[in-house]
Amino acid sequence: MVILNIEPIITKSSGGWPVKITGIAPCESDFIIGIIDTPAMGSINGRWNDVGLRSGGNMPDDSLDITDPEIMNLIHIASKLK
């Protein structure tokens, strides 16, 4: 699996939890790579798809807030790498 490191993007999840996006995996369906700080589990690795859903996520609060302009731009650019 190829992961392209990017300048970290600091954002929030749909539940308001801090998220740091650190890479793109253009060959994967869950291509946004980062870390999410959850209240119950602390910092965990995360992978999100093009609609902001976290791979293996079982809570709506751990999805990316895709209304964030920087996240929308990231998804647009990353989709061109596929």
C-alpha cells in the first residue's frame, strides 16, 4: 500500500472530535489517513473514504466533517490521484 504523506490538516469530526489528516492512500477506498482523538479511546488511527466515513467506525461522531472547505479540497485532489 502506497501512502503519500501530506502537510497535516487539523480539522474536526462530525461529532466535534479533533482530527489530524496526515496522508493519502490513492490506491485504497478508504484513502484519507490520519488520527482522531476520541473521548473514550484517546488517539486512534483513522482511515476515511470519499464521503467522510471512517473505516471500521461504529459511531457517526467519528466521520469527517466534509463541509470543511479544506477537507472538500483534499477529497477533490485525492480523487484525481486514483
